[in-house]
Amino acid sequence: FKEMNGPLIETEFYNFDVLFQPQDHPARTWTDTYHLKHPTHGKLPDDLVVNRVKHAHQDGGRTGSSGWGYTWDPKIAMQLMPRAHATAVSARQMVKGIEVPCKYFTISRVYRPDVLDATHLIEFNQLDGFVTDPSISFRTLLGMLKLFALEIAGAEEVKFFADYYPFTEPSVQISAKHPQLGWVELGGAGIFRPEITNPLNIETPVMAWGLGIDRLAMFKLGIKDIRYLFSQDLKWLRQPRIV
């Protein structure tokens, strides 16, 4: 895998628009996403990419889709925000350009308004990535996710659930069984929709995933409260083993 990087402060274009998430989607509102007070707007890439993304949203562009059927607004796409998911890094990499076949990953800090509890933080880390190759399928993705949960997270049991994300179809949620908390969602995955890949001139299937690193750490460290990962308790910090 090659490592990819992106800025912590991102435009909605990479965080949402490239990923075919409509501009009126609830995830873009203040209840689900942070925004910058100053400066409020950034820059978009070259017009060719922007226009292809625009038409994918409005009428499907060259994908055969009908799109979302609204008038796409570049000012909304230019709004700045702390990235809400590491998939924004994948979007930026695909816009930049890739060679086929390829495998990319990133470990990135992300921010979302949420209620703090034993399994949720407002500032956390994600392992995101994508693979593209003519031979891959949804079954390839499921096999890779299961292997990751068993070997990296140390989970003993894994379950898959059908899910929905605006940017993948089909989509899946992966959960692993924690000894104290029971079944815990590790992340989501799926095959990028053609409304994403086609405007970026990617003709092969792309399987993508986003996993919560902090929840993986809970399994490896054997803790039952995710907030301990950011603890200032020196006594506790000296106790956990290195994993």
C-alpha cells in the first residue's frame, strides 16, 4: 500500500462533493459537521474536474445515472471544515490521479459533533483506503475486512451488515465482538459508485473502507471506554501494554 495525505482543514468539495454526497444532505449541517468561522471558503481544483463533479450531481453526467436533480453550487463546495472522515483524503488522491492497479491507505484525524460516551468521540482517528483493480469484487472487500478485524484488531467474531452510504454501492458495515461491550461497529466500506469514479476517469471498480482506529485500539488494549485513549491519568497511562 502507498500512504496518502491530505490537509486537516478541507473544503466540502473533497469531503462531500467528489464523494457524490448531495449539497442538501443532513450530514453537511451543523449537527453533523463542524465548519470554520474564519476563513470560511477555500479554493476548488481545475474547472474540468469541478464541471464533471457538478454534472454528476445535477444529471449524472456521463455515468448513465440521473444524478441528484438539483442545481449544484460551487460556493457550498468551497466551504472550509475540519474533515469529517478520512475518505476526504481518498477523494483528494483520486482527483490528483492514480495508476491502475493501485492500493492506498491513510491514518487521519477527523472531527464530528457527537455525544461523548464509551464508544464515541468528537475527535478521533480513521484508517481509510481504497484498492482498484479489474479483478476485484465486493467479495474481495469482505474477505479483506474480515482478515483485518481478526489479525489487526484481534477480534474473535466478525459480522457484516448491509448499510447505506451516499458514495458506495453496495455498502457494508463491519462489527466485531468486544468482551465487555458486545458488538461494536468498526467501520463502513463498499464499492465506490460510478458517479464518483467516472468523473475522475477511473474505469475499474474501486473498493474503499473507513475504520475507526480508536475502536481497534480498544480491542488491542482490552479497554471498555474509548475516552481512556485520551486520558491524562498518568497511573493508567503507565499500565497499558504496547501493541
